[in-house]
Amino acid sequence: MLERELFTLLEGTADAAFSVDEQGLVRSWNRAAEKLFGYSATKVLDRPCAALFQGRGPLGNTVCSEDCPVLECVHAKREVSDYDLEVKASSGQRLWVNVSILVFFDGRTKRRLVVHLARDITHRRKKEELTQKVLGAARQLAVLSNERVTSAPVSPLTEQERRVLALLAEGKSAADVARALHITPRTLRNHITNAGRKLGTRNRLETVIHASRQKLI
């Protein structure tokens, strides 16, 4: 296949397709590429691919540069896997594309071209970023909730509250604790509720465990 035939073939593909030579200069640019990136073929042909796209990787690292890692792999005859790239469109907007690489060699001209097939994945990447933000917020809420449970008491426990929790920690029943302290079951419940509010706990067991860990009893 000759370069001219390759360019005709790429023109018919639905993917944005363009080719660069071994110096990184754009040699072909199909209509789908014009639509996706907003540049006409006359604007990009013979221009450096790196300067055109200013591509960045998923970690924000610069990918498109004079020392193109894709061209380095091609020169070393190493396979290039599909990769995600954030590029600059003609409008200045940043787009995410997934890029596949094909290497074409014209036996007549002895020239090697690197074909890029690009698919718009901006919507997918935004969904992934939103999901990560939601998960991050959920993890932060979990941490804050845990800190609320395990933090120091908001205000000191009274002596009676300490005695109540200490007896409960020994395994005594609520009725036994009430009898031992000569208080009514209702008063006992009030002491436990007040202690739980001060410690930021949600139930009797958490209150006793937290008070014990904090050496409050």
C-alpha cells in the first residue's frame, strides 16, 4: 500500500485519524479529526504534532513534546498500547481521547508513518472523575464519623456517669447497676444517654467501650 492509498483509507474511517512522520510532523488529517479537534487539514499539515495537541497524561504529566514517547517506541520497534490523552482543541478546550497507534511503512518512499486513531472519551473521563470525587467524599465522611466516635469527650463525665459506665464495663446488667447505685432505671438511662452525648457515641456499648479506651473509667 502506498501513502496515497493509506490517506484515502483513513479518510473513510469514522475515528479521528491522522498520521505523523518520524520527525513528528503531521502528514495526513481526516475529516473526523477536523470535527473532533476543530482544526482544518490546511492548519495542521506539516506542523509538529506535539505543539498542536499539547497532550497530557492521566496524571497531568506532559506527553506531547519533542521527545515523543510514541515515536521513541516506534524507532525502537516496540509495541505501543492504547493510551488516554488530554489534548487541546482549536477552541482552547481540553478534550480526552483514547489513542491507538498503527505504524505504516511505504516500501517505495522508504518512509515510516505513525497513524493515530483517536476516539473522544471526554464524557467517560468526566464520569470517572465524578465517581472518584464522590468516593473521596464518602471516605472523608467515614473518617470524620470515626473521629467523632473516637475523639475525646466534649465535656467531662460526672462521677456518677463514670460509676455507671464502670459497672457496665464489668458486665453488670442495667438492673444490677441501678440497684448498686440506688437509682431508678430511668435515672440510669439518663446517665448513659448524657455520657453518650458527651463522648459522641451512638449506643450503650459504644459508650462503654469508648470510655474504657480513653481511660475515663
